[in-house]
Amino acid sequence: MTEVLAPAGTPAPVVAKVHAETAKILARADVREKLGALGMELIGNTPAQFADVIKAEIPVWAKVIKASGAKATE
């Protein structure tokens, strides 16, 4: 899975432009074919939908990290 991300606080018009241009590229048959051949699944959800996915995943992965005993290091 590969996502397109931007830093927190990126202005909404910039996010919308990046999303629109990315969607145009991912709509191309040649791009879809090449990415599919690499095993990528193209979802193409909206920025808001993707934010919801991330929010839903945080507690899941927090539990995994806590159970593993992993610690952040510098």
C-alpha cells in the first residue's frame, strides 16, 4: 500500500489540488496497469475518507505496539 500524504496543516486548497491531480494520473489505464503489475491496489478515496482510515487504524496499531513492548529510540 502506498499513500500520498502531506504535512499536518497543509492548506485545504493544496490538498484538494494534489488529490485531483493524483486522481487524474491514477485514472489512466497505463498507470493502473503498471501499478497493478507491481501488486498495488488502487483505492482512490477522498482525503476525508483517508483521514477516517488513519483515525480508525491508530488504536489498532497502538494496541499492537503496546503488546509488543516496542519503544521509540532516537
